[in-house]
Amino acid sequence: MDFTYLSILLKEKTDAIGVESEFNCPVRVRIYFPASSNPNEKELTEQLESKEIPVESEGKIKNIELAYQVVNKIEFSTISKKEYVQKMFQPYIKEFNDKEKYSPVVMDTLKVPLGINKYDSKAMPYLISHLSNDTGIVGFETALDSALRVTFEIIYVDSVTNSANIHKALKCDSLSVTYSDDEKGKVLNMFKF
């Protein structure tokens, strides 16, 4: 739980916008701050070495004891917004409908900008389940375009389906989904294309 508690600590006590840890001895931690921030080394060290942090669990606040210790001098460096976005972006990749049985030469990719949609990884399984009803669609990925906008990349077998069918499926009012117990259902389409 160390990483989780560190994330909570940073959220509560700093204006950090991201954190990564790298297993090492000692553990190496990278904390990302907005460009407008100017963290003070002494204050940051004091914040990181806080003795406890309040955490809500089952509706109750518990004070969690911490034992973080800054053992090396804090190093500050700057990265570009592009580097930050690429570093923090976690692509969503899913293959289905026996993609492995098709040669790459018979597959095509439809790139769909995220547009007004919120990038919500919890909603992705519904969209993917819906798209997988078209047996010609064999994969789904999220990616960043050159302007750092999220795109959906829908991989399909061009002899089985086409981009018009995919666009039609994306624009449905409700998504036809199959749950893990093979029960079928419909949910409101959370995406607008």
C-alpha cells in the first residue's frame, strides 16, 4: 500500500499531478508538478516525511502511520507537456474474434477521434463488447495522435466488415453487450460520435 498512501499524501499536501515509483534500493520516486508550480525542496521533504495521513475506509477516517524518508537530495528537472502526456497515457488494448487467425494484410484500422467523449477506461468494456458483435472487428486500441488527443483505433477484417458498419455500431443509442456469465443485455451508449 506504500504507493497508494504516497499518492494520497501527495494529493492532500501538494499540487502534484502525477507520481511514478521505480523499484530500487532505495525506491526511486518521480513526482510531477504543473509548470506553474515551484516546489520548495525543504517543504517537499517535510511533506514527504509526514508521520501519518488520514484515509477514509468504509465511511470512517483512519490515520495511517507512514515511514517515508527522503534519503538523497531531491533533484528537479523539467519535461515537456508532450513527454508528460506520453508518459502518463495508458493505452487500452483488446483483441477478440480470433484476430490471430487473420493475416495483417487483410486487416485495416479505423481511427476515430475521441471528440467530446471522456476517456473513461471503465466504460471501454461495454463499447468493446458491443463492437465485438461484428465478427469482422478483431481489435480495439486507444492511442495518442500527433496533437496528443486520444483516438480509438478499431481493427477490422476488410472482407468481413467495413468502416460504414463500424460507424453505424458506434452511433447506436444503446450498446448490445455480453456479460462474463454469457448473459446478454443492453446499456445506454456512453459515447457520442
